[in-house]
Amino acid sequence: MDTFTLFLALRPEPLLDDAAVDALGSALRPGDHDLRVWREEGRGLVRVSTEAPADGLEAALELAHDLGAEVLARCPGALIEVSALGDEDSLVWRSVP
């Protein structure tokens, strides 16, 4: 089983400040030491990434969608991008082309 980087971008409603992003990161998957949550200054986006084992790129993308659902449950907004990145390839889902 390979390890993949799961990555997503969310446009929260309302926009989050640094304290709210820190609180989200603390509440989301507390035992996941690879989890990173940050906001992209000027674009109003929150980005989340972590590492996860999966049986291929498609399975990893499903795990990234699951992570997106967890984030949306704690932080309402619009999920705009979900990605799974392997050593040699990546798979990306975007809400708009």
C-alpha cells in the first residue's frame, strides 16, 4: 500500500481568521500528526493537507473527499478542489473546470 498526500481547498462562509483556522486544525483529526490547516491570505481560501495510505490513486482521492466532508462538517463553505498526490502522479477534482 502506497502513501499519498491528500490536499483540499475550501472557501469558508464566513471567511476565517487565524484563530478560527487554528481551532479548526485542532478539532479536525486530533491524532493525525501529518495534518496541516492554513489559510491563503488574500484569496479567502482554507487549505488542508495530510498523508494517508491507499490502494491506488482513485482510492486516495476518495479519502481526500472524505477529509473534505469532515472539514465541511466543522466549517461550512464550498469545497473547490480535492487532490491526491503520489510519487509519480496525481488526481484532482475541482468544483469548477
